[in-house]
Amino acid sequence: MHHDVLGDSPPSDVIAALGTGCSDELAIRAAENFHDYHVLAQRDARNIARLAPASDDRPLMLVPHFDDDVHDVEGLLRVHRYLFASDEERGRMIAEVVA
């Protein structure tokens, strides 16, 4: 799933946060990218909310969207770490991905 790193912040906040560290064009492109990711995160949240009632109170095991496709044993091990981690460990790993 995609995690919403923008939350309620408008994409213009990304431009302001980048300040003078990059060109205006790059700041705008970064803000657009954050917005696109935000849209995907909102879609994932809606889908999870729709699926949760059908889970019969079994916990949903959420795995973050990885930068790379899962296509080898290493990728499967990354997924495994999220699926079989404690709630605390999974939260820590997700926070590391989102940060």
C-alpha cells in the first residue's frame, strides 16, 4: 500500500519546504509527484476501508509500496518481514519507509 506522506498538506507546502534548495521547476515537479503519490495513498486507504469489514475482524497485514517490484527471493523476504513482524516492529519498519 502507499502511505500518505502529504496528509492534509497541499502540494504547495512541498514547494515551500524545498525553499531555495532547488529550481522552481524542480520544486513544482516534486510537488506534483507528491500529489500523485497522495492520490494513490488515498485510493489504497479507501480500498482497505472497503475490504476491512469482509475480514471478519482478522487483522489486515499491510505491506508498504516498495521502490522495486517483488521479483526475486530478496523481494519476497522483504514482504515476509512485514507480514510476520509484530505490530510494533511493523510500525517501526513502515515509519522508516515513509520517512
